Amino acid sequence: MTTDDDLRRLLPAPRRRPGLVAVLVRWRAELALAALLVAGWLAAGSTVAGIVLVILGIVVVVVPVVRRAVVALGQVLVVPHRVRSGLVQAGVTDRSGRPPWLVSARVRGDGVLVRVWLRAGTTQQDLRAAAPVIAGACGAAYVEVVTDSPRQDRAVLVVVRPRWGWWTR
């Protein structure tokens, strides 16, 4: 006869659904951008806001520097979600089923640097083992794990050439 403890050893820990606060923290940049757009729309009115959006769209299409900045902003918004998906797919979680915190992301050259805070029970070796899965989730050439602090619970994932925003690569 099998007990729940026997099955627990055979099956992986169930994945936890994130709470409302965790979802709000993960989507903070997207929510701030949406709030900014709504506030501008309400303050200026629909006609003025529509004209401003059309002008901004034309500027993005015509000016290469602005276009690169918009692509970088898109990558900073998308890549952390794809990294989180890769971490969950690779099973990099603590004993409760929570993935590491992705604190920030920024574009540097052909890569996106994602700062990671590891929870108790996960190590940088877990991240290194999951790098191919994360690269597949991001559509990247490869992912490197870099230590940027003497603390063992801090790391930086360098997602090199993610396809999100670079349709020509």
C-alpha cells in the first residue's frame, strides 16, 4: 500500500499559483506603462492623445536611435517573463515551488542582463544547469550565469541575442 509520502517522493512538488502581490510585482513595468498611457489619455483628451501617438509612431519608424530604444524597452519588458517561464520549465524552484525573484533587466549590447535573487534551496549551479532551457524559452543564442556579488544568492543571467524584438536574427 502506498501513502502520500511515497507518492511525494516520486512526483515533483506541485507548482504554486502566485498571489496577487507577486503578480503585481512581476508586472510592475507593464502596469506603470499602462497607467501612464491612461493618465495621458485622460489628461489630454482622445483627439490630442491620438495625434501624439501617431506622431510618436512616425518618430519611431523614421529615427533609428528612437527605434533601437523602443526595441530595447520591448526586450526589457518581455525577456524577464520568458526567463521566468524557462525557470519554471527547468524546475528551478525552492521546496515550496516558488521560482527565483527576477529583480531587474537591462539591455547591454546584444544581450539582456537579468538580475536574479535565489531563494533558499536554489543555487547558481541550478541556474547553470537550466541555462539551455532558459535560452530555448527566450529564443536566445545562449544564456550565461554570472556572479556579480560575494553573496551566493545573487546572480545575473546574460541572455545573449534574444529574438524578442530582433526579427532579423
